[in-house]
Amino acid sequence: MASAKELRDTVTKNREALIAAIEASAAKWDTSPGGDAWSPRQNAEHAIGADIRYGGQASAILGGNPPAAVEASFASAAEAAEALKKAGAEVDKRFSWAEDRDLSKAAGGKTLEAVLAEAASHLAEHTQNIQSAS
């Protein structure tokens, strides 16, 4: 089992990769690669909202205020990258409360360990999606 610090570090690393992918997608921001695949914009908007939700889930488990919601629509990659940086800082504050002994605590049917792991995985998934679309 990964430690709380290792899980937090993975979330941070994956968020940084998503920010880089968003910034690199500017030229194709609203372009879907085809089929049912989302454009970089759709991926970014969804991933940013989900990042906030994961922070809220951690807050519910650890007993704190959830991070504030952010604007859900971004006209440019630069706007989305900036929003993710700000939102991520707020989410990371909530995640920073986690200690190893907290990982098995749960709310809403999810343990804190699962929340952190899903947050990291979700960020990585949308990074790959954006890189594929760009």
C-alpha cells in the first residue's frame, strides 16, 4: 500500500502533467480527434471539475471545508491551465491533511486511499486523452 505522501505526490505529478498537456493543446483546443473522443477543452473542463470533487471527498472524510467550485468553461487552454493550477492548490491543501492512519477512513462509500488513487488516475487519464487529441 502506498503511503499518504506517495499518493499525494502522484496526484501532484499527474496534475502537473495535465497542466503541461493543456498548455500544449492550445492550437487544437476545441478540436475533437474524431468519433466520440473529447476535444482537449472537454477533457480539461471535466478533469478540473473532477479534481475539485476529489478534494471535496477528501474534505468529507477528514472533516474540513471543501474547495470552492471553479468556472466550468474555459475559452482557451491558458485559462484552463491557470484554473487547474489554482484549483489544484486548493485541492492539495485538503489532501495535505491526510496521514497514513487516515487512508482507511471513509465517507460516501470511498476510503481516503481510494479517493487519492482515483484522483491521480483520473488526472493521468485526461492527460493521455489530451495528448492523443493534440
